[in-house]
Amino acid sequence: MSQGHGVGPGPDVPIYVISVAAELTGLHPQTLRTYERMGLITPGRTGGGGRRYSARDIDLLRSIAELTASGIGIEGVRRILELENQVGALAARNAELQAELDATREVMRQSRTTANDIKTVPLPPSRLPALRRPAPSQAVVVWRRGSH
């Protein structure tokens, strides 16, 4: 099943009918319907309402089958899938933040290089009030006599 330049459909394209999905995963079609009712999987739908599963759906169903075969209950499977999704989201966010940090470091590196090549010009005095720490001689110490 290739399109255009010899590249097949992407992993999220819903192309497999329920009988093929069941065969590919080793699960009964009724089990696939049950998993859908439980919210573990959400297959695509045709205009007539028929279910269509993507390659990513097939991988997810295989993971669910492996977990249940190893003795994990369906609620445990649901929690594992939620945690895997959270880990994936955190890893993606971490990668975004790392890229942002790398870009910031590069800008800082370039600005230091540029600053060394440019004569420094003093900035005009700020109109904002300066915050000053009180001198040690201005400190007030209050002693209270305790009752004995």
C-alpha cells in the first residue's frame, strides 16, 4: 500500500478493518470493541461508522495484550498507559526546554564575542529609585526582659 513516492501511510492513518486488526494483534474483534468502550483505544471511523485501526493502534493493542497476558488487570493496564503517555509528554517537553537552553547559550556566547569587539558605552543613569541596604549603625536591636 504505497502512496506517491513509494512511501506507505503514516503510523496514524486508520487503514485496518477490525478483522485485520484482530488478526494482527491476536485479539478477538469483541475484545477490540471492549477496549474501545473502556477508552483504551479510539479507532478511526469511516463515513458509515466502520472502525479503522492505524499502525499505532495496532502497536497499542499489542502492548495491551502483552500486559494482560503477563497478569496485569485492565485497570493496571490503563494506569500504565497513562503513565507512559505522561513520560512521553515530559520527554518531549524536556527536549523543547533543552533546545531552548542550547539556543539561549548560543546567543549568550555570540553576544560575549560581539561585546569584546565593541567599545563599551555607559548607560544613562536610571530614574528608578535605588534599593539600599541599611548601614550596620542604623540597625535597631530590641531587648526584652523575660519574666522569671
